[in-house]
Amino acid sequence: MSDPAVELVHVTKRYGDVVAVDDVSLAIQSGELVAMLGPNGAGKTSSINVMLGLRKPTSGSARLFGLDPKDLKARSRIGVMLQESGVPGMLRVEEIVALFCSYYPRPLPAAQAIAMAGLEEKAKTLVKDLSGGQHQRLYLALALCGDPEVLFLDEPTVGMDVEGRRRFLQEIADLGARGRTVVLTTHYLEEADQLARRVIVIDRGHVIADSTPAEIKSRVAGKRITFTTPQAAQDGQFAGLPLNSIQVEDHRVRLLTNDPEEVLRELFRRGVEVRDLEVAGADLEEAFLAMTRHEVSA
Amino acid sequence: MSVVAAARLQTAPLGPMLARQAYAEFMKLLRVPAFSVTSIVLPSMFYAFIGLGNAREPLFKGSDVAFGQYFLASMALYGVANVMVLGFGISLANERGQKQDLLMKSTPLPAPVYFIAKALSALVIAFISIVVLSLFASIAGGVTLTTAQWLTLGVRAMLCSIPFIGLGFGLGYLAGPNSAPAVTNLIYLPTAFASGLFFPLQLLPQFIRDIAPYLPLYRAAHLVWNAVGLPEDDISADWLYMAGYTVAFFLLALWAYRRDQGKKFN
């Protein structure tokens, strides 16, 4: 059996007292399309940086194709889009793509990488004159130009407009369909759902779920009920309701539940006075809170 | 599959990579007029302001070297070292500030290729600055040197720029992007002055004349002045000093680089 494309073995990464990644082990096989999902600060970027050899794990080890991630032979087989990295502003798009092509043993033609990123019309533009979304597309062109076996994308759609994002996700889906391995981090559940066949949920440095998007969605698909109530919150007011979490601030109440209809029916039956009622899909941050709570109590 | 994989190149060839990188580094420098224009034009401008007026006067009473020749050699050195200290120092500090090093680090570009490319591009700009200055000094200032003197001056000025590559490199990794221009100028301008590049040391205060022999630019200046015929007792000590400074500055650069990498990638 061949080595996994990406492997973390009991990786822990500390920055001073902060534990960003806590004893994470995972393997990603060739051809997988994997989303690493988690709220900001969950340890996604740290995990990616360890996979890429950009950060040294405090303990444990990372492998790319069975090699040290810092090995240039391993680096020659991957493409990387990092959050918040810079590019030389005084080069033209076609110059920097051609430059990056020269780093790889079997690069795509520069023009092809530029076209895949949808930057044909900007090929002669200086990098410093690109818009935020175009910058992201340039990073994609740079990540693609070595015709990588594994593509690492750290929060790739940040700063893109709707159309740019749609095109981008389509491009990634196509790459996946052609058998490329893709590892992307995101805090958008829809993005993970749309693209990946495997979702790894990370929270506070731990892998708390590693499964198909459908499975994950069913676990985080809660609804959020918010309302104000003029009555002072009483002990036991919400007892026995099918709730994942309760937050009460003064007269503002936020409930997270998988069964909003039942909760509302019961609240009305109990005569709780409800104003400014809102029922909405739980955002991921809350869903994660619910998930981690669930994990702890399980 | 494994046979095919084994037959494939595992990493890209270094020659084309270096050529592309050097070209890119050169364009990056050239397209920042604040750097390229000042690097190429400034030595000639100083020559116009200070050197032209008394280009044909003897450097001091009884000297057969004209002020114009002395100042040509001084400005050639000033120009090349300026390119190295400022070009490397400020551009590296800026690139770090914009986290370009993070992107480069994730590619299979070997760090030495990157640095050699940077050095090559800076050497080309330094060479252009010498050519421009030499043309200006000989046309506008009427400076005449023998072919051997021109060649010796050019070669020595370029050689003397090498330790300053290390210094600029070290400063680029020690200074922040905002402080780099100030820090490099603060170090470079006064030492250029104190090394006698603008006025012969005989005209400078005693305390500067006491410091000068320990300054790298002063030792380099001896070598270029000697190239245009300024008699010096013995320049072998100056070559030794330059070798020492080269080692010291490159060690400084290596230390600064490691320190920066350790902070960022550990």
C-alpha cells in the first residue's frame, strides 16, 4: 500500500501556553477531497502549516507522500494557497506565474495556469494593481502552476465576490473530479458541503468529527430561536425542552435546538411571553458550541 | 506507475530556476524608481555637485592625482555599496513585512537560489551604476584613466561590494519594513562620510580619522583609490580587512536569517 498523501501522527502544536493543535492524527489518501472545518482559531491553519512543514510540531510528526514536508521532492508535488501570504507587487501576473512554473519539475504552461484562475485579461497587469478577489485568483494560479498532486487551500474564498467564489469552487470541484487531492480549510459549512466528500471538524485543536458532509450536517443542523421576554428568567423555565444550548442575557434569550417547532409550542403552552421572535439557521459558531458540548457530555 | 514515477524528474532543474528568479529580482528592483533611479543616478549627481567644480585640481598640493579621479573612485564605491546595503536591506525587510517569505517558503524554491538571484540582480544594478558614473565623469568631468585603471577600478569596486551584500542581507532580516530605510541610511551615509568618500580624510576632524581605519568602506576606498593611482603604502592589509568583513557580515546575515526563520517557522 502506498503512503498517504498527507499524514499527521499525534501532532501537538503549542505557541507558548496556547495549544493550537492537540494530539491530532489523521491520514488523507490520494484523490480525496477533504474540508477542514472549524471556527476561527480552532487550529485549522496551524494544522495545515504543520502538514506543509511551515511550522514544526511541538511533538508528533507530519508526512507528505511519506516524506518530510520540508523535502523539496515533497514540496514539488504540492500546490499551496495560504492565508495572508504576500506576493511581489512589482511583477506582472504572467511574470510571477512563469517564475513559479520554473520551481516545479513538470509545470503547466503559465498561460494555462492563468486561464484556470480566470486571470487571462490581467496577465500583463502588475500584481500590486489587482483587486482583492483577483489576488486570491492569482494565488490559485500560483498553487496550480506546478500541476500539483495535492492542493492545499487555506480559507481560499475569503475576499472573493459571489461570482468569483462560484467560479473558484467550480474549478476546485473539477480538479477533484480529475483525481487531484484537495485539502481545504473553511469556516463556511456550505463550502465544505458543496466540495468535499470528507469533512474533518476541528475545534480547540481537537478533531471532533471526521465524516461525510451529510453526517456532519445532520449533527450541526440546528435552529436558533431568539426572543426577548419581559419576565425575569426563572429557574426551570426551559427545563425539559429539547435544547442544545441556552443563553440568557438580561431579557434576551437565545436557544439552540434541533426541533424548533416543539420548543415554541412548549414555550407558548407554558405561557412564556415572547417578543421579537426570530427563528434562523444556527450559524456554525453556535453549532460547534453545541457539538463540543455534546462531545463532552457523551 | 512506480516505474514512470521513478523516471520523472523529482525536482525542477536549478539553472532555469535561477535565471527566472534573477530576472524577477532584477525587475522588482528596477520597477521601484525610488531605488533604481537613486542607485543609478545618485553617484553621478554627487559627482556633478561636488566633483565637477574642481575635477582637474590636484587632490592635495603636489599630488598627481586629480580630485576628479579620487571622487570618481569614491562615488563608484559609494554607488555599488549603496545598491547592496539599501537594495538588499530595504527590499528584504519589505518582503518580510508583506509575508512574501511565507509564500516562497511553501514552494520548492531552495533558499540559496533565492538569495543568489537577489545578489546577482543587485550586482547588475551596481554594474550599471558604475558604467553611468564612469561615462558621466569622463564626458562631463573630463576624467582620464588608462584602460588598465578603468578595468582595475571596475573590478575592485564590484569585488568590494561583496561584503556589503552580507551587511544588507543582515540588516534586511534585522530591521522592520518601516524602520529599514531609516536604519540603513543612518548606518550607511555617516560611515561613507567618515570613510573619506566625500572629502579626503585629511580634511576631516581627528576623531573621524581615528575611527576610519576600522570602517569597511574606508578599507574598500583604499582599494579603489589605489586603482586610480592614489599612492598607498600597501593595500594587502586592505584586502585582508575586506576578506574579514566579508566573513563577518555573511555570518551576521546567516545569524539574522536563522533568527527570523526560527521565529516564523518553529
